[in-house]
Amino acid sequence: MKKLLFVLPLMNALTACDNASGPVAFTPEMASFSNEFDFDPLRGPVKDFSQTLMNEKGEVTKRVSAKMSEEGCFDLIELHDLENNTGATLVLDANYYLDGTTQEKRILLQGKCQLAGMPKAGVTWDTDDNGFIVAAHGKEFTVDYRYDKDGYPLGKTTTSGKETLKIVASPPKDALKKLDYTAVSLLNDKTIGNVAQTCEYDRHNNPLSCDLKIVDDSAKPSVTRHYTIKNTIEYY
């Protein structure tokens, strides 16, 4: 769960690796949704999953859960931010995600199941030739996204007015442990925080549990917080 510092949220949001050919890449939908909804991307034939973030006291601060089709589309995604008392449930219906409570059309899709835009909010997403979201546009902001050759999200750059927030993630050299990453946040090229995460993995090279350290350098003196992430994953 990429709890990177000071991200400007856009919403206030496969096959198994059992052979010797190397780890499975991240799909465009999984990589793009993890960027937008702030969770760790997963590989392989995921059927459903949950990611729960807990603070040093063992209190749940955030939870993301989802159900996926065999084709890798998100049929349902639930977001709960307990710290800020916010949340949302999105249900796939044709080429829209509907609000799970009001049935209101929230997000327009492109293709089978990739994000296209939030018409009421004036937000649109651009994709590259491989189907990965590479940019987002709003009335007062733009976001550019980066990925490595395996589809792992390498961060994003958000520009709003005179401020530019850049998040740069660095996964390890071991391609089987992509979620053992470090990341740095820069505001107008000044470092304001960093993140480090280490995980235990299952046979699909997905994280079962992770330790997350966040350093807030914008505070004087800087503040360090520790979190634990618990994942449950079911596969097809």
C-alpha cells in the first residue's frame, strides 16, 4: 500500500509465476489502479484481495479490497480511509463504475476496464499503446506517471499551479521482490519525505505482509512513522 507522502488524490482515490521464465509482469489495469487508489500492485491470476494498513498501535488506518474477473478487470473495489473517515465503493457496470450506495455513475471506462475519466469532476486519463495510464488531467492539475519494463509503477509527477510534487520509487534489483521499494517525495525539487518498505511474499511473488517506514522531512524536526500491511489474496 503505497502511502507516499503528500500525494494529491484524484478521489478524496495475469498468470501465475510458476515457471523459470521469470516473474509475471503487472497488467495495465493493476498498475494503473494501484496508482490512482493508493495500494500495492499484485501479479498473477488474482480473484480478490484486501490490503490493510495498521499503525504502530495496531490500529487499522486504511483498507483497500477488490474483486477481479478472470480477465483482470476490477469488478468491485472498496476504499476505506479510517484516519480521515472517508471511503467509497465502486461497482463495475458496463463502461462505468457506479457508486455502490447511490448507483450514481462515478468513473467512465475505456476499453474493457481501464479508467477514462470522471466527467463530473472534470478529470480525464490518457493511456499509452500498452494500455497503461500515463497522464491525468484536471481543471487545476496534471499528473504524469512512470513504469518500469515489468509494468511496476515508478512514481508520478503532479503539477498544480506553481507547485510540482514528484514521487520517485526505486524497486530492488531482485525482480521477484518488487514491493521491497524505496521512494522519495520532492516538492519543487526539495525533498519533503521518503518511504521504505520490505515484505514477505507468496509463491506468486505477491506480498503477504509488509513493514513500511515513512519519514516526514517537512516537519521540524522530521517525524518517522512505522506501519504494518497485511494482505489477503485469493487466486483463480
